[in-house]
Amino acid sequence: MKRKNITIISLTIAFFLGIPFKWIQYKGSKDISIFQIIDLGITNLFFDFTLLGLSTLIVYLVLSKILKIRE
């Protein structure tokens, strides 16, 4: 699989699995559900992109190793 495809898959996995890791916060409160995002409004949310990037990197490394072993 190409590196670009692995990166896109890693970002998607980290985006959806990263929600339990609390990279989306509401005014400092870490108890937020993905279903509350629309009700709370985008301006009141804080996005921790460092945590999202780190999650993406970890998923990318794991996926690369798995696909390398599989070949």
C-alpha cells in the first residue's frame, strides 16, 4: 500500500478512535460526547491537534509495521 494511503487511513482511524482520548474538549471539560458537538457549538470547543497528531503517528507506525510483515 502506498504511503499516502496509509497516512489517510491512519488519520481517519486516529480521528475516530482519538475521541475517547479527549482531543476534543468543551471549555476545559473533558467529558464530551461526539453527539454533543453540534449542540455546544464549534466556537466553544477546543481541539488539541497535538494529541491528534501523536495518535496519527502511532497508528501510522503500527499500520506500517503490520503491512510490512504481511508482505
